[in-house]
Amino acid sequence: MKKITTLLLAIAFVAISANATVTINVRTTTGDAPYLYTWGGASNGEWPGTLMDETQTSVTEDGLVWLTQEFDCDAINIIFNDGGLDDEGTGAIQTDNILGVTGTAYFIFDPEEGEFEDVTGTYVEIHEFDPSTLPAGVVFVEGKEFAYFVAPTTWTKCNVWAWNETTGTNFTQAGPNGWPGDPITLIGNTTDGNPVYQWIGPDIVADDRPEGIIFNNGSGTQTSDLDYVAGGVYNLAGKLLYTVSNNAGGGIELLEPVITDNYIEFVGVKASGNYKFTLNTYEWEEDHGPQFQLAIEPIDPSKPAFFAAEDLNDPNYWEPMFMRVTEEMAGQSMTAQDNIKRLYLGDVQLLENQFIDYDELHVVGFNLNNNYTLPAGCLLNAGQHMDEMDVKCNGSMTLSPNSLPVDKNFVVTVYTQQIYDVWNAYKQSYNCQYILNLVGDEPIPGDVDGDGHVTSGDVTALYNYMLNSDDSSIVNGDQDGDGHITSGDVTTVYNIMLGN
């Protein structure tokens, strides 16, 4: 499998709540004011619409000036055009239909080519969709084609149209000519008050399933042609907000990815294991493309969180998920283990050898509040590019045999003496080459070996160092701060032990 160097990403999967006002902002590549034609939510006149008023402008934080029109509706369909009419009365140069625009949107229009770019994500904060806002009726439907639609607050009905162009199958038959499709069921509202409709279609037929789906209100407002995903939850802007999976058997539920020009994120949740993982980019380098990190943490920190063996074969586990999405987005299947550079672990118990092949790791971070065991083989081969491991642990920690790299020079930073002792013991037992660094705790004056007490053992440790440079038991040898361990430090420790 190839490693990611460049990944072209174009679609932002974001949640958009219905709003009482839609604001259209546009700039053109020529500087000429365009015409705006609207329908489906509010109309601004017959074709070609109205010339956008140059006196009605908005300015973004970067100082750019946009032509603006505002409409009192939840959502609207629009076309930008140059206002020119040919002999047949149609627009000379225009965009395709831009359907289901909600909230505040920003576009760049090329009146010479009729093309447009939606740049809303650059100027409007994109929020991840929270599936907990959905009503209880959003559930998995066994053996059926099914989908959900989060409608604007003004909708009182919803129809669905689903089809397979390859087989010619129409999965919805209502109306004299089929359109506008079948009326579907209102099952409740989101916590923001948006009505949520459910479509349950025919039985699943393996070789003849829907390819596309459209939701509409039967009165001119509709989504664009959407790719059908079984269990998909959509909104009017055409966003696949979420996918309902069969979690009855304890499977991993995958939230749909958030993808923008310079960011990508996937979130997987396993309720029965009480954990979630987030695979995302932490930076985007022009020469090397996206740099990925993986974080694993408990859903409820007060309860145990753990992986099960079947999780590794779940289609929504990050490895097959990453391969599936990179194949779809970049045209080639890529592995997570060859592209994840940073790994952050919370109180989730891993499986043996779970990360044994992740030899591209540069950083591993532990953020642990409870007692924790690192399984055998887990990070054994992670040392090829390893720079640092950061270990924060408020409980006890156990390092299983053969769980860590042996012959690589990287820095391990720990924050308590107890955890230092665990990692130091492992280092001595397996002759590891990592550099162990204790920070955060103020050392006790005279406590050379870090056991929390000043005894004759501390004096002996300093003598041994002076005789043969053996510092294996020294964590606080330089008592006077001059940067060297000398007989003066021995005298200081001896006096502290005597109480002087």
C-alpha cells in the first residue's frame, strides 16, 4: 500500500440547522455584479432574477467585499447568471442549480464560464454533527433500504425519490409520473426543532440497490441528487450528516467524515466497549500532504473502556475505514498503519499486538487517570521513527514484556516517581535505549534514588557513581546544582540523612 503524499478532498460533511434567514454572499471573478435567481424558498422575480445591489454589501474579516442578498426562509434554491438573454429567453451564462442553500453562504461566480465555487466553509464555522440531537426514532432497520431526512422547521411534509440508474429501477412510485416520490413518515424533531422524516423502502436486493436519492417537500424545494447510503441521515443542503449502523451486536458506529480543503476527521464510537476513536489531520504539508493522528479515549471516563477481538474486523474499525475512504477520495487504497504519525491513548485497554505494525509513529502520548496495562507487543515495532513518548498517569502502570521498542533512541517523559520507576525497571530489564526524563515533581533534597526517603542507600548510590559512573539508580544526584556529581554532593546527602 502506498503512503499518502497528496490527497484531494472536496466535500465538507457538516451539520447545518435550519434558519429563519438565508443570506447569499457572492464575489465574481470579473468584478461585475451578477444576477441572482431564486426559487423553492423565496422568489426574487422571474428569470433571470435580480441584479445584486452593489450598495448592499458585507465585508469579511479578511477585508473582502461581497454582494449580499437576504431572504426570510429556512432554505432556498439559487442560480447565478450574467443577466444576458438569448433569443429563446434563457440565461446566456449561468451556473447549474444550487439547491438547498441554508444559513449564511458564500460563493465565487465566474460569469464568463458559468462556474461557481462554494467557499462557505472558509467564512462560516463548521460544526461537527451531534447524533445525540436526533429523536429516538432514528434507528437501524434490519433488511430494508432506509434513510432519514432532517428538514427545515417550516416543512410539514416530505417525499423521497430513490433510483438505480444502472438497473433502471425506481424505488418510489407515488404520483402520476412517479415524481415527487413517496411521502415518508415524520418520526420526531431534533433538539433544535427540525422535523426528522424516515424512509423505509423495499427489502434489500444485493444486486439492485438504490444509487441515488432526493428529498423534497412536493412544492419545489428539494435536495440535489444525493448518493444513497443505507441508514444515511441527510439535510436540505445535501450533507450526509450521519449513518445509522446496526450496533445491536456491539459494533463500531462511524460518524461520517468531516472533510475540507485542509482538514479531515473520522470519529468511530463503540458503546459496548465504552470508547471512541478520532482519526484526523494535525497539519497539512504542501510537500507531504496530510499528516494523521489517532486518539482513543473512553466515552464515559467513570467506566471501564476496552477493545474486543472482533473490533479489529469491524468494517468501521479505523484501518478498513481509512482504506475505504482514501480509495473513494484519492483513487487509491491507503493504510492507517502506514500514515498515522501520532497516537494518543486514554484509559482504553488495548489488545496484544494492536499497534505492533505501526512503524511510522513519531509521537505516542498517554493520558491515564486509572491503573493501566500496556499489552505485550503493542508498541514493539514503533521505534523506527519514534521521537517521544509522553506518559501522564495518575494510577499505577504495568508494562508487559516485549511491549516497547528496545534499540531506538527516543525520549520518554514521565511526571511521577512511581511511573518513572516502572519505565526505568523496564529499561534495565530489556536494555532499552530510550532516554527517560522525569519532570513535574519537585525532587526531595537528598533523595538520590527517588524512593521518597533519604537513607544510606542514597549515599551509597553517589559513591558508586563516583567510583564507576554507574548512574542507573540516580535521579537526583546533583544536590548543589553545579551540574556535576562530586564529593560535595555526597557530604550534602550525608548531612541531610543525619538531620543537619
